[in-house]
Amino acid sequence: MKKTGLYLMFIIVLSAVSCNTDKKLTRYVNPLLGTATLWEPEDLGYVRTWSERTWGAEVFPGSSLPNAMVQVSPVTQFRSGAGYQYEDSVIYGFSHTNKGHWNLLHLPILPATGAINPGDYASTYSHDNESAAPGYYQVYLERYGINVTLTSTLRCAYHQYTFSNDEAKKLIVDITRSNNRVRAWDIQQINDSVFTGFQHAEGKLCFYAVSNYKILELAQVKDDKHQVSVISFENRADNKPLELKIGFSFTSTENAQMNYEQEMQGKNFQQVYAEADKTWNELLSNIQVEGGTKRQKGLFYSCLYRSFLWPALRSDVNYDYMDARGQIVNYGHHYYTQPSFWDDYRNKLVLLGMISPEVTNDVIKSIIDMGEKRNGYMPTFFHGDHASVFVAGSYLRGIRDYDPERAYRLLLKNATVPGRGGRPYLQEYIDQGWIAEKDTVNVPVWDEYKAAVTKTVEYAYDDYATALLARELGDEANYELLMSRTGNYKNLFDPGTGFWRGKIADGTWIQDFDPYHPYYAYMYREANAWQSLFFAPHDPQGMIDLYPGHEAVELKLDSLFTVPWQGYEAHNMTGFIGNYCHGNQPDHHVPYTYYFIHKQEKAQVILDSIMDRFYDMGAEKLAYSGMDDAGEMSAWYVFNAIGLYTYSPADPEYIITVPLFDKVKFNLGDKVFIIRKKGNGQKITRITYDNQVVDGWFILHRQLQRGKTLWIQTE
């Protein structure tokens, strides 16, 4: 099949969705953005010597609705990020769950013809015969001559396979494989058109699949290394596309059937895709921009789209879900996965609350339930204790449809009671105000240690966030206790070097200190000392005062952005401006430090460079500078492109930057606030909101809720 034929088919499908596509914001979104890997030294910042692939954005190009249970997407390799790498040449199947984080990929299935070899069944494909849009994915499988189109609802997937020949139609269900270890599985034919089962990998995903072709046989085919399930279908004279509608549930096959019947039964492909397109267009329409280039709009709406795929729904249409104890419960709210807190507390979760507060409320209810059923600690992710920032920031922005006392009890225990499930090394942090690191030398990049500097400064900020909630709920004693610890970030500042630096148990500085050397978890989490500068979002003035004066801070910042990266090779560190690394989260806050020494225009030079350089990189212009990490990288772009950023996400305010666009309309609840730019410079000379001069660099969330106009004047 020619590229032109598939392109025409895609246009026909889009036309069926709406004849008024010119007004649709989904047309700007490219779900393939972020799927490519960086290879060239000028993009990476170093010369590759390892055989392993450098990490990309690790995103998936397939179909999903916002924060849905189902993400139906191609798998080009297992145990690799989101399962899809743009440089790969074969497809193993289409899986149904995805985060972009080396896990999930439940139930990969692939249409096929002919004899099935379980050790060799993947099909080649070409990007010339591939297309994607929000809620839609299409690819041509060259090995079998099958055109695949996919769409989805919240809990269901719709597969449509157009065969180019009359060979017997088959389906390969690779039920023994996912990105996680498959603990158990089952698949069985129920009648002439239905097969059901489950795959227990990261969670037990049950499925109920309905075919428009009669099922002749469901067989297990295996060799000495691998086993797949193969479903054979009847031949029909009309040779219409084979269609599969699959309902999913993390509770039972009965609920998977219920989800199918509620969301997909009786609908055709165009109807389901039209609903998906409408859902995405309504979400994207919450932020409407004018001005800017076509490229900037494409990046903006692609990033906005990417910001709303995680956390993922885990409850059924009747609100049943599997809780942390493995029990099916129903409390009358939607249940979601735990957010990727270390990454997306910085910005993405705030954006989620601004546009989808009902989802944020249910996410908080979900993590409360998880925490109460897991030793009484609020769950966190990977590092730090940033559920505190998420809950406090949401509460202070008026998102309160949950029991804040229950959330606070869990967060307070995280901050004050050492134990399994709470903060690592908490007792040490409580006793001395900082966490010690091992005294050693020549630490390899990837070795695991305490990441003691990062934990110390992040715990200080988490204490601040929990203190804000304590104050709101009237717990003055614990408010004072927690606030007394918010200055602990200062305990690991070394005035002799101007860096935050690790200490050993006796309180002396680690001697083997090279601020250029990156570590995975020695002193710093996924960073070097340069990238770990200036983290005290709650106390920027106190942070600045650690230095002799503004000139010293300016020199440090200038050096960060100008002294070249030393050529260290790390999978998770790419996208450099000097030693600043946009390809990972630890220093995403640093450019704004210029604001606090009256050099805002220098910050804007860096912000503009980041937005221009790091979001469509590589030969195909489809690579991010680093991992998207569940939408954090994307949300960073969204906020800065409209002229706001969540410098301290626990606080209900935003630092003001120079937007890319001349005009931004933002739907915030039942109000619309507007951001206007006057002038084309990088230095902000005047800020007004509702015709009143804004004093300083921040605007409050409650001001934006009034629905007025923010003018940003530049020169």
C-alpha cells in the first residue's frame, strides 16, 4: 500500500470525525513527538561509547483519552521505555496500558496471516505508512499486508484490521509477555465472537473482547523459548475489516464486559474516534493561543496533550476498583494510579488541577486510600515526599472535594514518624537536620547511595508544604515544628565552593568532590552539583543570602549556563546549556533564580533557548532532550509558553515570564483569564493585572480566578 493511499485514508477518517477541522486544536498535536532517540553528539552533549541507547522522552504514540485506563499503542521492543522507539523497524503487537516508564504494556496483540512462529512473528513497518492523532493511531504491517487503525475510550480499545489478501485472518495474543514479569494469565473463548481472560503483570488486567468475525479456534502455539495464543477466524466472502472491541478492567472480566457495554457496544470506529477527538479538542481548548509560529503552536498543543495522559484511571464505570490490599471496593469516586511525584509535582500536577480539578480531587482520594491501607504513610514516588506539595498546592488553589484531615494525617506521619513506607533516613534528618553520605571515592555514575544532598533539600521543601496544610487545618504546634525544619537546605551549603555538597557522618565535607561529575544517587539524585544549585522554592531570599552578594549569585548562574559539560556519558542526561541539563528534572527551576537578583532578562534568554532547542530535536525533529517523565517535561513547556511557571508549586501562585504568544485565553473553572504580551523583548518592564500594577514577579491563583487580563510589557 502506498503512502499516498494511507494518507488519503487518514484524511477520510478525519473528515468523518468533523467537516470543520480548521477550528480543531487536535490538528496541531503530533503524538509521535518524543518517540525518537538522540544519537548525534551535538544533540546529546557527548560522544556515545556505550552500546545502550540513550534514553529518549519514552512516550507512546498510540490512542488514549485524558487520564484513561487504556492506552492502545504499538510495541517495537519490550523492556524499553514506552515500548515504542521511532528508530525501530518491527512491531510486535499493540498493547493496552502505558506510562512511558519501563513498565505496563499489558496484553500485546497483533493481527497476522499464515503459519505462526512464536519466536518470530513481528512485522516490519515504515513511517511512511504510519500516522497518529489524539485518540487515533494507524500503521501498515508489511509482513502480513494488514492496515491497522486504533482508537479508544476510557476503558476500551477498538482495533480495526484491513487485510490486503484473502488469507485466513489470525490474531496473535502475546499473553505471556509485557514490560513487567507476567505472574499469571488466562485466555479462553466464550462463544463464536467473544474471548476473555486476564494478564497479571503490574496489576491484573482483565479483558472482554468482541469480534465481528466468527472465532474458529483459540490455540496455544509454543516453541522451546516462547508461547503465544493464536485466534483463528472464519473466512467471509465480503472480506470486511476484522474488528475487535475490547473492554478492560482491573477488577474482573465481568466488569470488563460491563465497561465494554457502557462505552463501546453498538458504536462503529468512526463514532468512537469522533468522541475521542471531541474529548481531546475540548481539553485542549481550555488554553487558546494567538500569535506565535506554526511550529510553536504544534509544540504547545503537543505538549499540552502529553501532559494529560498520566495518572491513569483504574476504576470501572460503576466505580469498582482493586485497592492497595487487593480487595475490590467501591467508594463512589474514580480511582487513579499514583502520580509520578518526583517528576511532575513541579508543574504537571498543578496544570492538571487547573484544567481537570475533578480528576485532581479523585487522585487525592486515591492516594489517601492507598496511604491508609499501606502502613499509614502517604505514598510517594521514587524520591522525596512530594505528595505533600501536590496536596497542599491543590488545597490552597481551592481543590477540596476530599477529606483534608485524612490527607494531612498521612503527610504528617511521613514527615515525623520514621518507618517502612515513610521518608528514607528520616530519623537522621530529624536528629541533625541533614542526611549523611558515605565517605568513599571514585563512585561510578550508576551506583546507588543515599542521594543525601537531594533528599535533605527536598525534605526541607516537603516540610514547608506540609506546614502550609497544618496551618490551614489549625495545627499550630506541628506548623511551628515543620517550619523550623524548612531551613535545613542550608545545612549542606558549602560557602567555600558555592555548591550544596555532601557531608559524611562526622559532619565534615566529602573530600572526593567534583561538581562536574554526575551521579545517579551519590550525594545528588540524577544530577551533578551544578544541576543541584538553588533549590529552595519556599525561601529564595534565604537561598540568595547564602552567597556574599548578588554578584556572586550571578557569577554562579552565568557559569552554570556557560561552562561546558565535561563529556560525561549518562543515559538520562542530555540537552545541555553549559552544565544545565534540561533532559532531567533536577534543575528545571534554576533559570528563575535570576529573578531574585534583578536579572529577569537573563532568565528569559535561557527560557527562550530551552523552548526553542529541546522539544523537537534530532534528525526527524521528533526527540525531546530527555524523558517526559509522565508529562513533566511537556508541562514545563506549556507553562513557560503562556508566560507563567510554578516556581513553588505548593504555593498558589505563579512566576511571570515572557510568553511565546501574543494572546492566551485560559479557562480556569467558570472564568477565563487572558494573558497579553506587549513588545517583543526579553526584559519585562511592566506587569499589570486588571489594570493594576503587579508588585513583584508573582501572580496569585485567586487573582487569575477573577478572570481578568494580565499584561506583560517587554523591551
